[in-house]
Amino acid sequence: MHIENPSPPPEGCIHCEVRGHVLLIGINRPAKRNGWTPAMFQQLAEAYTRLDDDPGLRVGLLHALGSHFTAGLDLPVMAEFLRTGQKVIPPGLVEPHDYGLTGYRRRAKPMVAAVKGICFTVGIELMLGADIVVAADDCRFAQMEVQRCIMPTGGATLRMAERAGVGNAMLHLLTGDEFDSAEALRCNFVQKVVPAGRELDEAWRIAERISLQAPQAVVATRLNVLKAIELGQAAAVADFIPVQQRLAHSEDAAEGVRSFIEKRPARFTGK
């Protein structure tokens, strides 16, 4: 899959491209191994907000330009924000880590991530905040904040234990040591590992496949899974009947029935 690589400003940027119903969101600061700056964080939140607000978009695909997903924070640039607690993302936007930070919106639509090369700290937390992750087999992962007297605050302390169990989470969080794609797959941090260079194609295949399904049902299903994880089984089960009734009254539900009877792929509109 070919992605144009526009020359970014020195502080980096987020490059967005729409293909069909998919919003490709590209991390673009390859000269600095996609090290994160305040401008990049704000633009990423704006891209995630665009995904949720545009009815023509159904799926996001987070990827990176250059050879690496990200080496993490550009620490000299970000150190002052860590010291003061100043927010790099304006309130009211969709917060890309998606763990319910006060003052920010939660993402509703699905996100697929394609990671490659170096994927450190915030890179791991962004992929854990996505829904499905495809990793190249050459990835180098590390949640190394403890090596810089920093606590991971982008969701790693929540999601590593959720995906891999407390022992595996502590192993990676408390040592900060590097691990490879096979270990990331073992820990359920990623869902697929493919040969390097094919990660974006595979992520695109998955994102496009999701984009063909009924958008309202995709969102409802995703949110119900998250509700079960965050609020418990009873809270998720309580939504079964009312959400199902709402979906059943949609135009897409009628199209689903028609396509079943006519033995053809459904053509969903999101209505």
C-alpha cells in the first residue's frame, strides 16, 4: 500500500488521508524516529475527533511514515509538560489513548494500528488504545519510562495487565527492557505479526473489511465490549435489549434482512 510522504515541519505532524470509509492517520516525523511533540499530540487528537464526527468515516488506521512507528516522547521538548502537568491536548477532543481521561471524549469508532520498527513508550500505549494491532516481525518494543523516572500514564499500567496478566505486565513495566514481536503477540498486545513491510497492507485489509459492516452495529459492539471490561458484565448485559431494539429500527437493519434474502453482500449506509 503506497502512502505519500509529505515533508513534515521540524516539530512533526499527523498526515491524514481518506480512502473509502477509512481514515489513514500517519505519524510523520521520520527524521526523529517519529518522536512525539505537543503539536503532534494535538493533531492526533484532532484526527481521532474527525474520525468520530465525520459520518462518512467508519474506521481509523493508525500507522507511521518512515522506518519506525515511534521512539516515544521527544523528552527534551516534553519534559516541561511532565513537570507541570500541563495538557498537550486541548480539552473536548477525542483523547487517543482512550482510557476516559476527564475533560476528553471517548472514541466510538474502531481503530486499527500498524506498527513497525521501533515502538517505544507512547507507541505501545497508542497501539494498546487501538482495537486491533498488526505488527511487523522486526518490531522492537519497550515501555521504558521507569528508566527515566517517569510513570507510564498513557494506559500501559491499565492495559498490559488486562491483556497479559499482572506478572507479564510487571515484567515489562518495571524493567523497561526491550521485547520483540513474538513476545508482544504472546502477551496479546498485538493481534497479528506479519513480515516487515506487509503490516500496513494487512492493517488496511482488516480496516476495509470492518468498513463494509453495518457502522452502527460495529460501534455498538465495540462499546459493549469496552463496557464489559470497564464496568462489568452486568452493565454490558443491561444494554443488550435496548441497543438491539435501536439497531433493529435502522435502515441498515432492513438492508441486512434484504441482503440475507437476496443472497448478496449488504450495502450499508450508516442510517
